[in-house]
Amino acid sequence: MTRTLVIVGHGMVGHRLVEALREKDVTDQWRVGVVAEETRPAYDRVALSSYVDNWDANSLSLAPHDDDAVELHLNDQVVHIDRDDKVVRTTAGRVQPYDALVLATGSIPFVPPVPGRDLPGCHVYRTIEDLDGIRATVEAAHSSGRHAGMVLGGGLLGLEAANALRGMGISPHVVELGPRLMPLQVDEGGAGLLKRLVEKLDLTIHTGTSASSIEKDGDRLIAKLSNGVELDLDVVVFSAGIRPRDELARSFGLKVGERGGIVVDQACRTSDENIYAIGECANLDGMVYGLVAPGYSMAEVVADRLLGGEAEFPGADMSTKLKLLGVDVASFGDAHAKEEGALEVVVNDAVAGTYAKVVVSDDAKTLLGGILVGDASKYPLLRPLVGRPVPGDPVALIGPAGGGPELTLPHDAQVCSCHAVTKQQIVDVVNSGEAVDVPGIKACTKAGTGCGSCVPMLKKLLSECGVEQSRALCEHFDHSRADLFEIARSTGVTTFSELIGKHGRGRGCDLCKPAVASILASLDNGHVLGGEQAALQDTNDHFLANIQRNGTYSVVPRIPGGEITPEKLIVIGEVARDFGLYTKITGGQRIDLFGATVDQLPQIWARLVDAGFESGHAYGKALRTVKSCVGTTWCRFGVQDSVSLAIELELRYRGLRSPHKLKSAVSGCARECAEARGKDFGVIATENGWNLYVGGNGGFTPRHAELIASDVDTETLIKLIDRFLMFYIRTADRLQRTSTWIESMEGGLDHLRSVIVDDSLGICADLEAAMAKHVDNYADEWRGVLEDPEKLARFTSFVNAPGTPDPTISFREERGQNVPVLLGVPEVSR
Amino acid sequence: MTPVCELSALQPDRGVAALLPDGSQVAVFLTSAGTVHALGNIDPFSGAAVLSRGIVGDRGGVPVVVSPVYKQAFELTTGKCLDDPSTGVPVHPVVVTDGVIQVGSP
Ligand code: SRM
Ligand SMILES: Cc1cc2nc3c(=O)[nH]c(=O)nc-3n(C[C@H](O)[C@H](O)[C@H](O)COP(=O)(O)OP(=O)(O)OC[C@H]3O[C@@H](n4cnc5c(N)ncnc54)[C@H](O)[C@@H]3O)c2cc1C
Ligand code: SF4
Ligand code: FES
């Protein structure tokens, strides 16, 4: 007979229970009904702070329960439990009988009773809706031009909230009642360093004090601290701890703990044998756990019990590792040396900005715990060793990099604490061939899919098992793009067929063909449509134009630095008018003409080339634009001629094929009107010369470029950019922008600086020579096509009816211009 | 069967579009292995008549063309979409006689 399980609450733990039960319940003994108060299904609350990166709630989604045996009722709340009849009632009027009931009601943020805590602009930090609310407050505040915020609570969550505020352009004050930041995880020494590091990042820390009141002052909030300090604020976020949601248990006679939480036994059963409680609402052995991993363990226990098992709560690992505001913090095991006789070994390197402590047993033989601040790279290795023999001298464990012993983990050590996965389980799936890479291990074992801190260890285990991490370009080449580049460069191979014949397999695909085409083009192997290269190109490069959603193309002539004469503007206008092209100023300081059919492209370009225009490479993984501001010529603040430099750079690097597109900008002074720091390479004028920034981009994950050289003259600047670009072209992966390339480099920006500024690899002369060759060999691609009848021949609509326009393309008018009429996607049956 | 062009007009691993008498469009490909294939030219994911402009290659040894718009792969011999087997494009019969490619209706 099927029985009915009712779960109250669909947070991460309730979600996990459904998953675990459905996985184990192969004979469908249970039907599951979930009543969830929130309006959306469970999402990754642990990663909530990442929501401010893109404001895309979908990126937090957990796997949906795609399962007929599971019914999820959102936006409804259980308000009544009838324990005798075994029925729950909800606000929506649902009456739900159960055979077993699980309370997974989580917790709510604790808001201390500060007068003024309910004023608009005061928020908590727990749900997507909370963050939307904070954002709305911050955006309203931004328009008035002042930005400061207060986070009440200096724990892990408080610092996360402060970081989120900072991401929204707010300078945060963090107010902590205790004597130090993160009192639960970090000791005094570690917290001292943590405070120093975060204060450098525009956080103001107030410890040993609290808010005594919050008052409204016009559209601002004034917070008075108990130490007399007054803060003038736009927004307040409370992050002063959580309280378990045990109200149902209290109202319907289940036992609750002295300090809250629904009391459960090792089987997670409450004082009613048909009712369980799991996650943050449960009180087990007098503890309420505010972390997700213990909640997941409880969900597994209940799933097992419901199917007649004997599982018990295995105990919780309270270890944490996080990167807060770019600062690594990790705390594991008996971090505060509470165990009788425990000894502490501390390495506190104030110069390097790292603090490390290990706690060992009184005989120094067993590792008990530790704290790492500033550099937590040893965490994935040390945490699983807690409770095990110390390998060698404890000081060596946390000594300077390279000094420590080469550690290998025992097989039963837990590698992923979020999902309780041991080294053995991982090694098994790797050795059996089920998993060959990190994504594979994630899929097979769930390891690495929680906080992600064990991922470096997963990589290490893969190589311990002898699995080389594949950097293969695609199924046709085992080589990375960088390796293929070196092969092509050193062997002088100039065709794809030779390269795949000697170094790959099969016929190639849409990944390797354009990548190899780009490599061959970077090595200056003639026109991109010359000979066999033509077949390798993506449609954009094949037609030297960007394809649009209706199969037409766009035309973007180069307008270096954004500077254009009225005569040339008129030509663009005339061409656009004569061919009926939609015309738009782009974000790159030039003009895009949309809606050209394949057969119109050569006619359009003939007129543009005649007027002195060249390809703008809007279609290529190549240099796009070098934007400029007006600079000294016109602007009263300019300190250098930014337009001249931008034009010089754009002409120098035009046509340069690269792993991904390249963008640049030059600003005439620190006001930065050209947004140079949003570019792959950006230049900002100083009184004495130029500052060069590298590794910026907009797009999905915007990043600011970082300073790599300052106050250099124009000649030095160009040398540095030559080297930077060539080094990137030679060593980056396919479709890797400069920012991620620098990030993935061992040693990051410092290493890059040593290579291109200090010439630590001795390759700078070679890089400069390669760029000089590019500059000498540059020729306009569109002119090349117009002068070659064979290349021109491919620009026809139909091979058997060259003059006939494509009947699927049509336009309608919007605001006086042509825009595409989109055809419904045809029904295709097979 | 409609004659569309000479075989020599095709470049290996690249396609051309041709118009059939009933107004429909086909994408005709010559692979580097020397085989000729004809598929419906309309990409079912974008609705645009562009399959002839995709990159030809193989996926796991199966010869495919990849749509230039959203990059789904279509098997050259069956028209089946490898990224979404519930959809695909029609396959047209093709013969080469005296160096001329002829395409029929699916
Ligand atoms: C036309 C334009 C939008 C506009 O109307 O202003 C545009 C249009 C396209 N952008 Fe863009 N981007 C345009 C400026 C930008 C900018 C702003 C800038 O350059 O200052 C950005 C952010 C800056 C950056 O790139 O870092 C931008 C970030 C992107 C991205 C995301 C890149 C990333 O690293 O995440 C893509 C996708 C990609 O390249 O893979 C993209 C891709 C595209 C493509 C090529 C998508 C496509 O494959 O069809 C669009 C077609 C262009 C066309 O058909 O001509 N576009 N795009 C702008 C052309 C600038 C130019 O003159 O060349
Ligand atoms: C910003 C942030 C960062 C965090 N970072 C970490 C971290 O790095 N590591 C870590 O381990 N943990 C972290 N946590 C904590 C972690 O998110 C929680 O431990 C975990 O989500 C708890 O899950 P839960 O399912 O027990 O509770 P909840 O997620 O609170 O889910 C309970 C659900 O039950 C619903 N509910 C309550 N009462 C009823 C009712 N009567 N009827 C119907 N529905 C009801 C609630 O609306 C809620 O949706 C973080 C939390 C936050 C907010
Ligand atoms: S960046 Fe400086 S020089 Fe350039 S326009 Fe802005 S204020 Fe003027
Ligand atoms: S330890 Fe968090 S994902 Fe593995």
C-alpha cells in the first residue's frame, strides 16, 4: 500500500529529502506532498549572495522534482497539525492527511529589538526577495548620490551581506557586538588579520558595540551605536543570527529545546513518532545547525528511516571555507582548541597577510582543527585529516608554500563535506571509468556541487588516479588551443587537413575548425577566405559579416577611435538608404548597418571601400574597437591626446585574430569617459604618460581591468601591448577572454607582469617580432574579396538562381526603418 | 529531380543553397569524403534559411552540419538533429550525373 509523506517547507533540506527518498524508494512505497510557503521552489540559498552578480534567480535553481509521485504546493503555509487524525491544514484550505510528516521549516533571521528596525530601508538577508528589496533601496538611494550602509552582525553572513552591498556601490559599516569578526569560526589572531584585509576594501568595522537606535532623517537613516558613533546611511541589513521556525511544533505540543528548535533524536524523530524534523528547525543533541550539510545528513537519515532503515545522524562537520571580499577564510574541526590539553601551532605572517593555525592533541600526534586566513589553499587537504595522525611536523603543515610534506589523504577521509563523499567513493568512480573529469565526479557522486571548496581536491585526486585533466579542444584533437598554436608555429603547418591528419582524428567540427582557422590567421597565413581556410570559418567569418536572426547580415565599417569625417558619415548614410539597411550607433563608437542579404554584401562593400572604409571585423574573433574620449584637443580636463593614441592603436592591431574578441579604449584623463577599464586592454592618460590596464570586459561577468604599468611613454606602452596581445594569442584557450586567461594563469597578474614587463621568460623580442609581422602584413579583408572573383562567387543567394532574393526574408517598418519580419518556426516532423 | 549546379561548384565541407521549382530551399553539401547531401535549408530553431552556411564536420564519426545561428548539429544522412532528436530537417534525394548535381523532393 502506498503511504503519504507530507513535508512542510521546501528549502534546500526539504528538497534534498524529496530527492533522497525518491532515489531510494524504488518500489514507490511513498507518495510525497510538499507544502511550501515561498512562491518559488527551493533554490540554492547557500549561493544566495551570488544573486547580486547577475540578478538572475534562475541561476540559483535546484533540480526540479520531475516526478509524478511528488506534488509541490507553492505559496501555501501549514497552519495546523491534527496529530490524532494525522492531517495538516493550510492557509489555502488544503486538508492533507499523512502517514509521516516531516517539518523542514528552516529558520528566520533574528532581528534584535532595536528601535527603528521596521523603518523602510531596513532589511534582512535570507531570500531572493530580501535581496530584491535591498537592491530597490540601494537604487533609490543612488539617485541621490550618497552611498553608505550598515550591516548589523559581523559573522559569516554579515560579511557576505557587506560584500553584496559593496557590489551594489555601497560603502558598508559592519557592526559586531562581539570583540571580533566571525567569532564562531575565527580566533583573535585570525580575526585581526581579517579585519585589516577587509578594511583595505572599503569596509568600516565596528566591534564590541551595537546599534542602539535607527531613526529616519529625510530620505536617510541615522544609526546610533552604543559607543556613541553615529552613522548616516542609505540601507541597513540585519544579520544577527537565526531563530529556528519551531512555531508549529510549539502550537501542537511537540517538544522544543530550551533555546528553540524542535527536539529530535538520532533518527530525527520528534516527540511524536510519526513526525520528523530536519534542517535548521531541528534541535539535535541540544544543537541547532545553521549549515546546510548537517541538514542534508538529516534528510538522508529520514529517507532511510521511512524505508525501514536504521540510519542515525552521523554528527556534523562545522568546517567552513569561504572567500569573502577576495579574502580566504577557513575554519575546521576544533578551531578554538576547546579539547582538553590541545596545543596550537600558529604561523602569523603579517607581511604576506596570511594567518594559519593548526590545533593538535596534547601529544601533538592527532590533528584536531585549524584556522586559515588570507590563504586557504591548504584547507581541502587539512580538513579531511581532522581526527587523524598529523603527517610529520605540525609547523610544516602550515609553513610557507612548498615547505610542507606532500600529503595524501587516507581512503576513508571525507573529501566533500557538503555531500559527505569520501576519497574512496571518488577514487572508485574514477577508477571504474564512470568519471573522467571534475564534471563527471560531480555527476556521479555530487561531490563538489555544494560550496565548491573541495573542487581543487577533486582535481588532485584525478591526477593521483593517473587521469590527466583534459584540455583537449574537442573530440578531434587531444591538444589544447595553446598546444596547437605551438605545433602550427613550430612546424609551419598551414592547413587544417595537414594538422588534423598529423595531430588529430576525424573530419573536424564547429569547435576545432574556426579555432584552427583563427590560429592560422594569427600566424599570418594570407586571406581568411584563401584556399581551404574558407571552409573552416564560421558563417560570420565566411561572409565577413555578422549573421542576424533572419539569416541576413550586418555591415560594420571600421571607424578608428570613433572619429569620422562628415563626408564619410554621408557615404554611410547614402549606402544605408540605397540598400534599405537599418542603421544604429553601436556601443563601440561606430555604426552598424543591418539587414543586408548575402548577395548585397559585395555591392555594399564596394561602395564603402571606394570611400576609404575597411572591414571593422565586427564578425571576427579579432580586434573590435579602440574607443576614445575627446582628450586634450577639446576637453578642458584632458592631459594627453587620447584620440590620436586610440586611432594609432586601432590601426596597429586591426585584423589581428585572437582566441576571443579584443576590445580597447583610451581615456584622456582619470575621469575615464572612454571606459578603458572595461576593456581587454585600456589606457588612461596621466600627467606623465599613460597607465596600462589589462583584463577587463563587460558581458555576462563584467570585470575591471587591472593596472599593469604606470606612467609609461607611448613607445613603451605600445611595446607592452604588443607583448601582451601576442602572449595572449599564443597561450589562451579557445573563446577565453583576457580576464579569464589571466585568472587561470598560475601566478595571475603578477606572473603576466613578470613575463611582459620584466621579460622573465626571455620571449619579449619574439613577441614583438610576431606583432611587427602582423602589422606589416595587414591588408583589408573586404578589399581582398572584392578583388578576387573566386571569393566573390560565394556571395549568391542560390547557386541555381543567383539573382533571386531569398523568399523567406522580408521586412516591416519600425520608427522609419526596416526591421526583419520573423517567420514562425516551421513545424518539422520526422 | 532538379539539376542545381555542377559538382565542381562545391567546395569540400561547405554548402550552397538552391531553390527548387516548388519554392522550397535546399542546402547542398559536398563532404571532404566526397559524398554529396541535400537537406532542407531552413533551420528549425531560428526559422532562417541558413543551414547551407553551417560548418560541416563530424560528431562522434557521424557527418553533420552545424547551424550557424544557434549551433545545433544535423546529421547529413538523416537530417536528424543530434542535439534534440525530436526535431530535424527533411532529407532530399541527390544524384550526380555527368558532373551535375540533381536534387529531388523529400
Ligand atoms: C552592435 C552591438 C550592440 C549595439 O547595438 O551597440 C553588439 C552586437 C553584438 N554583440 Fe556585443 N555588441 C556591441 C557592443 C558590445 C559591448 C560594448 C563595447 O564594446 O564597448 C559589449 C561589452 C564589452 C565587452 O565585450 O567586454 C558587448 C558584449 C558582447 C558579448 C559578451 C562578451 C563576454 O565576454 O561576455 C557577446 C558574446 C560573445 O562575443 O561571445 C557579444 C556579441 C555580440 C553579437 C556579435 C552577437 C552575435 O553573435 O550575433 C552581436 C551582433 C553584432 C552585429 O550583428 O553586428 N557582445 N558587446 C555593439 C557593437 C560594437 C561594435 O561597434 O563593434
Ligand atoms: C546568504 C546565506 C549564505 C549561506 N551560506 C552558507 C554556507 O556557505 N554554508 C552553509 O552550510 N550554509 C549556508 N547558509 C545556510 C543555509 O542556507 C541553510 O542552512 C539551509 O538553506 C537551511 O535549509 P532548510 O531547508 O533547513 O531551511 P530553509 O531554507 O529556511 O527552508 C525552509 C522553508 O520552509 C518554509 N516554511 C517555513 N514554515 C512553513 C510552513 N508552516 N508551511 C510551509 N512552508 C514553511 C520556509 O518559507 C522556507 O522556504 C547560508 C544562508 C544564507 C541566507
Ligand atoms: S576622460 Fe578626461 S579628457 Fe577624456 S573626455 Fe573625459 S574628462 Fe575629458
Ligand atoms: S565540500 Fe562543499 S561542495 Fe564539496
